[in-house]
Amino acid sequence: MSKRHTSSTQVIPAVGTMPQHVAIIMDGNGRWAKKRFLPRVAGHQRGVETVREMVKACISRDIKYLTLFAFSSENWRRPVEEVSFLLGLFVRMLQSEIGKLDANGVRLKVVGDLSAFEPRLVALVREGEATTANNTALTLTICANYGGRWDVLQALNHMTLAHPEKAGSFGEADLAPHLAMAYAPEPDLFIRTGGEQRISNFLLWQLAYSEFYFTDTLWPDFDDTALEQAIVSYRYRERRFGRTSEQLVAVAKASDA
Ligand code: IPE
Ligand code: IPE
Ligand code: MG
């Protein structure tokens, strides 16, 4: 029988370990506002507080990568006023938060198709990334105009242009370096707030073996305690990556010996 090593998820973290990389779909801002008879955008505004709290919560737990879905490639379909509020909020955040992120040792990354954004926004993004490039406490990735399908396609295009001679024999390891988040390990824990149980074109390739956690809590209500609950749930799970439970126990015993 031939042995096939086709998956990039070869490393098995022991049960009970902390996630290294947490990826979150921040959902439920509109409903949070609606419940309070406020305009939807008030929910987005309030959601920023949760972002700040999550950055602190990850640093204090020594979680090295936090990835947040801020604006999907499909969110352009929303009313034009809401889209421009979200883009304006992004600009204001970049202007006001970079200094604080830098002071806290956070490296900022923004991934997605930035060609759709106005040059001023792109310049702020690039400036923020450059200022924080050498920080090591936490890598905060904001996915903006991001789509999982866009990511796989842009990686494919870059890969085939770089190595046209390999057409027909590309492997996973050829594609992975071209993905937008090639600098990060694959997410260990995926969280979606707001009650929906779907991926909504978030990280399609990278979530292949992530643990999923869905909560009804709306994003503006999500806090350190809520994150802790997700982490506790994660730590009880046995990540098998195709293997059997017995194999994992044997490997753990061997490494203890
Ligand atoms: C998520 O909250 C934020 C963005 C998509 C930008 P929503 O705006 O989707 O909130 P709900 O789902 O309508 O409550
Ligand atoms: C997903 O949320 C995108 C972000 C959180 C940025 P949506 O609220 O837009 O997702 P769908 O459209 O309900 O699936
Ligand atoms: Mg939503």
C-alpha cells in the first residue's frame, strides 16, 4: 500500500494545549444594534471594543495569531451607506490604533483584495504594517475584502506564473506559500459569533482541520470570558487529523517515556 502524505496538517498538538492561532468571524453587530433600536452601524462601532478586548485577551494568553474577518468580498452587496461606514471605520481605526498596537508588540497584517479600496486606505494599511512589522507578541490579521475562493485563486495564479514548467504536478506545498496568510500556521480554533453556522467564504483552504466553535453571543457582547469558554471547549477536543484515538495515545506515551 502506498503511503500518501498529501496533507499540510502533519503536526498534532497534544490535547489540552492552547491554540496558537484563533480565527474569528465577527458576526451579529447589526442584530446587536437592532435589539437596542439603534442603526446597524452602531453595532459595528460597538464591535470595535470587542476587537480591542480580543487583542488584549490573546496577548495575555500568549496566543500568537489572531485573525478577524472584518469585511468579506460579498459584503459589498450591503446598502451603500453601511459599506461606506465600514470603510470609514476601518480608516479611523488605522489612524487611531496603530500606535497602541505597536506599543503592545502587535504585528498588524491586512489580507484581502486591497485593489478595490481607495489609495488613502491602502497607504494607511501599508504604513501600519510597516510600522509594526518587527513586533512579536501577537500577529493580528484583519481580513478585508477577503474571500476564501479569492485567496485560493490568487495563490493558484501566482504559483502557476512562478513555475509554469510544473503544470500538472503541483502539490499542496507548492500552493501554500502563495496563500495570503502564508506567514501564519493554519488556525487551530475557528470561532463564529452571532449564531450562524457557516463559513461565509472565510479561510477555505486553511480551515481544513481547524476546530469549529459556534456561539449565539453577538460580537459586541463577546468578551474575555466568552473567549475563555471557546478555548476550554477547544482544549477538551482530540485532534486526530485522520488517525485513530489509539494511535494518538500511543504517540503521547512514547513522547512521555
Ligand atoms: C458582522 O456583523 C460585521 C460585518 C459583516 C462587517 P453583521 O453586520 O453581519 O451583523 P448581523 O449579522 O446583521 O447581525
Ligand atoms: C461574514 O459575515 C463576514 C464578516 C464577518 C466580515 P456576514 O454576516 O456577512 O455573513 P453572511 O452573509 O450572513 O453569511
Ligand atoms: Mg452577519
